[in-house]
Amino acid sequence: MSTIWFECKVKYRKTDETGGQKVVTEPYLVDAMSYTEAESRINEEMSAYINEEFKITNIKVANFAEIHPFENADRWFKSKVSLMAYDEESGKERKSNMYLLVQGNDVREAFDNTVHVMKNTMGEYTIPAISESPIMDVFPYFSGDEEESEKFERFNVLKASKPVIAEVEDTMEFDPAYLEENN
């Protein structure tokens, strides 16, 4: 099943470095199946961090193909990755873009982490843009049966181990007899 990430904006009163309070609206990502579940999950997650009243001002589906956390990194970066493919019918090279959310301490580290994530990609790609994301934190879904170390490992390793592009041979054909036999 595919992961759906929802960007939830949360408005609350935050204490700054000088001890003063100001109202801020910050975006967070949650893994959920619907808008209703995303609202429930962000309420649950934020209740653990914010003692005062807060308000969810917006929920939308995030445009990230994959999320990749890295240890010892504290900021999130949006990496635009352009995948190159050759269209045999038109004879032209086509480019499709996808966005990754990658953790890093600076743009250079985010670039290096994006290259690391894309190392198993079978096709050609370029990284035309990397920018710091306003995302404050990411809350993936866990069943509750995992230990804390297993949660991070599952989130970090399994997300990074999925191949981004799979090649399919052009000679493969559909066999209708197989479909009839297995239905």
C-alpha cells in the first residue's frame, strides 16, 4: 500500500528565545489514509508537544514521492529530482519530476543525501533544485508494537531501500490465458 502524506498547518502560541510569546503557524507531515485520520493524528501528535490550545488551520495532501530521514540532521529539504526517459514513439527524451523530502543540516548535505537515496536508480536523473522546507517535523504511522529504535530503523531503512525506478523489458507481452486460469 502506498503512503499518503498530509501537510497539516498548526497554529499555536510559541515562546521564543527571549521568553516572549507569539502566535505561529507551522507545517507538519503525517502519514494517514484520509483527511479525517490526518486531523486525528496531528491532534494526537501535537498534544504531546503543546500544552496550550492549538488550532489546525489547513490540511492538504503533500506532493512528496518519498520521505528520507537521516541521523544527526535537524532540517528538512525539498529535493526536486528530474527523471529522464526516452519515448520510443515520438523519439524524444521526456522528463518527469518528483519531489523528495530529505533531511540534512545544510543544502550540501541535503544534496549528498539525495544522491545517496537515488544511487539505486536504474535510469538517468538530475537534481535541478534543493530548497529548505518549512516542514517542522514528520510523523510516520507506526502500529505501536515497535520499540522506539525499531520505529526509526523502519522509517529510515525501508523508505530508502525501495527502488525508485524499475525497468521493464519491451518484449513482455500480456497473456490472456494466464488471467483466465488465475481468476
